[in-house]
Amino acid sequence: MQSYTIGQAARLLGVSPDTARRWADAGRVATHREEGGRRLIDGRDLAAFSVEVAQGGAGDDDASYTSARNAFPGIVTAVKLGDVAAQVEIQAGPHRLVSLLTREAVEELGLEVGMQATARVKSTSVHIDRT
């Protein structure tokens, strides 16, 4: 059976290695040590834990409830306000996301450059370009 390092598990779970390590230290997911001393997580244990995390069992009390499954946490890099509409840019890792929304929504959310925000994407179609 395949085993995963804490770093690999973190990437698969979409969290930082520190978060994955804290979950392992707390006994949320079982680990074992290889000969070299690295902690590993069995594939079956990681699969079960990933389902728990996806269903909201990771203990994130500040999580919002949404039907959008593609979440890109990042930092606001630009806010352009018009009279009615606004444009907000978020840098989420290597991804730059741009959202057009109402000025009122931006003001209600208090969005400003430098603050953390999550872009959530829900679409009925996905376009693929050949590179």
C-alpha cells in the first residue's frame, strides 16, 4: 500500500504541512515512521481522513457554508471601484483570479488590498485550451 509523507498529505488535503503535522500530532490521522525516521501516513488512512476533512470534520469552526467546491484562498492584490461595479483581484498561490461584482458587495465585505480572501468558483462549464 502506498504511504505519504506529511508534506505530500498536506498537498493532497489542501492545507499547510504545519496543519497536517498538527493533525497527526493530535491523533486525527495515524502515522508511522519509516527507517529514516520520517513520519508516513498509510494511503487508506489518508483517504478516509480526506473524506472527513471534505465533510467538514477538520474542526474549522470559521468555515463558511457554500455549494461552491473550488476555493482559492489568497490575498487581495487590487480593488478597482466604479460607480456601480467593482473589480477585485486575488493572488492564490500561482493563480490570479479576477472577479467582477457590485461596489456594494465590496464595501459590505470590506475588501482591501493586502487582506486575506477566498475566491470560490462555481461554473456549469469548464473550457480547456491546448498549450
